Amino acid sequence: MTSENTAENTAENTTDYAFGGLHHVQLAIPPGAEDLCRQFWGEVLGMTELEKPPVLAARGGCWFRGGGLEVHLGVEKDFAPALKAHPGILVRSLGGLAKRLEAGGHEVTWDDNFPGHDRFYAFDKLGNRLEFLEPKTAS
């Protein structure tokens, strides 16, 4: 299939809009789990916690930003961790991140089945699945 026939190109040629990237990814957390999120997203991953607007802060949860990525962690009363669904997060220095996660007590599972990328899976402190990947460099 040539790039001229991809769904992305077809959509761009027949619409009056274009996608510009993701603003954020939201993951569910149980009520009262904000401190666990701060430990994982803030301390282990080194992301910066953002101040939520007051109307949204009243709902609980917390938001983090690192690089161009923003993660919103929203309270869900009947929480169940996402075991299959996951964000795919692009990273520079994937090996360095793997070491940081492992040093923080989080198992890293490498998977070489995604062409053109190195990647691994890990879980946050609440059991949500996360995929971290980095484009392979030409050798």
C-alpha cells in the first residue's frame, strides 16, 4: 500500500480539519490514590505535577507533565486498572527510563515485536499498563 492510499491521507484530503497531536492521556485511579500517583508519576518518572483548575480539583485526581506529555489521573468510583488498554509513550533514552523504573521497584517487560522501535511495558502503582517506546536508530 502506498502512502497515497493510507487512511490518514484520505481523511486529510476529504476533510476541512487536521489532527494536531494529543493534548493529554487520562488514566483512571481509585478514590484516595493521589499520593500513589505522585510517587510514581512525580518521584519515579520525574514528571511535574500541574495545578488542576478548582472546579476539576474538587473531583480529585491529579495531573502531570513531562516533556511534551501530559497525563491526567482521574478518580473512578468503581476503579479497575487498565490491563490491556494503555498509552504508548515515546521516550528518549529508553534504557535510562527502564533503569529508573526498576530502581523504583517497577518491573519492565521488554517486547521487540513493534517494527522500528525498542519498547517495554510497565505498570503504574495502581496496575495500569503503560507502554514506553523509542524509535530505533539506523545502524
